[in-house]
Amino acid sequence: TIAPSLIVIAITIPTVAGIGATYDPPSEYADDPSMTIEVIGHQWWWEYRYLDENGDLDFITANELHIPVDTVINLKLASNDVIHSFSVPRLAGSRDVVPGRVNRMWLNATETGVYAGQCKEFCGDSHALMRTVAFAREPADYEAWAENERQPAVNMTAAMEPGWVVFQENACRGCHTIEGATEDEYELAIGVTGPNLSHFGSRVTIAANTLHKGPADMNMGAFFEDVPTDPDFMQRDPAAENLKHWLNNAPDVKPGTEMPDLNLTDQQLDDLVFFLESLK
């Protein structure tokens, strides 16, 4: 009995020490640039709340994590519903995301690129579709992206109005936020059940990386090969078939989702897609 006990002790000590080291960055990174992002797990998507240097909320986005390279990213992890697990394997390990508790982890991307992530704790019907994607960018590119995220949604135009009508009449504004320049520009689009859509048009994925905005017959791997180098990748599918599929019948794409089957007409879909893609 002594030998097995010694083996367990020998394994436990470095394991506990190793786990502890993943919560906060080691002292060697003390002088490096850093930032903090709150990560909120929902069934089945990720909310990212970027904090400023004072720890106050800077801006909110969803499902696509943008970070500068050579910067310590401190993540504060919490869940809005059930237990999830946040993981972007090429950047860091995984950490449970637990209701009523804030967990911590950190990461530091040393190369620009696109990094896929996945919830690793079974969390319901669409657990396998609770994905994320991290874009590691040069600091100047990241700051340009962040500055755009800090701005309100684009001003409403006449061309956007038909889609805004569809958005309102189908109760989308009860579940999603669009932060306008004035209180009445996107009146009552203040829902928090679903992702913040203020800059949805600048995102490249749909439904937590379940679909992309490229041609419907292109697989996800091929799509992301072009993202860093093709400035026009957002327009490669003018018909927006993937987005239309999601908007018209979300439960068919992601079983169990709270987003209902809207059963829209073709014209309503066209109008809604144009409206959402204008939010850049």
C-alpha cells in the first residue's frame, strides 16, 4: 500500500501545480501587454465582453474572439445556464465554465492566424455545435477592429428599412441587442437572450461557427484558408444561402436552439439578410 500511495502523491503534486499555473500567467509575462475578456457560455454560443484597462466594460461581441498577438489574454469564464468548457486547443488548454462561479485561464498567441475552438463539456442537444473561432491579429489590426466594435451600429438607411421591419415583426429585437447611435434608432432592440448583433455584418461565421458566410458548398476548413488573405471573403456568396438557412429555420441547423423557425418568405429573407449584413 505504501508504493501506490507514493505514486499517487508523485503524480498529484505536479498535476495540481500545473493546473494552478494555467489560471494566471507566470511572472515572466509580468511586463508584457495584457487585456481581460469575460467569456460567458450560453446554450449554444459564446459571449465575449471585452474590458478596458480599468476593468470596465469596453464592448460586447459573440462567437468570434479577436486578440492581438504577443499579448497576455486573461479570460474570466462564467456560464449563463449549464456547465460548459472553453477550449481553443492551439492556444491553451480547456477550462470548465460553471454557473455561479468565475473560472480563469490565460493565453498568448505568438503567431497571427485563425484558431478553432469547441465546448468540451456535454451541455445539451447542440453541444457539438457550440464552437468558436479565435483570430490572432497584429496589434494595429486588432486595435482597428476593436475601435470599430466600440462604435454604435451603422445609421439606418432607406435600403435597410425593409429588413428592420422584418427584424421587429418577428420579435428578433426581443432577443438581440443592436446598439444604435441614438436611443430610438434601433428602438427596443435590447434583448440579451441571443448574441449582440451590433456588428454582425463584420463577422464571418453564423450560429457559433456552425456555418460560414461563404458558398454553401464550401466546407469550413476551405473557407478559413482564405479568411486572412482575401479582403472580399464576405461577399463570396451574394445569395447568402447559409445565412438564409439559419434565419429561416434555426432549429434545423442547431437542434434545441431558442431561436424559432421564422418561416419567412423569400423576400423577407432577402430583406433581413441585407439588414443584418449592413451592420458592420
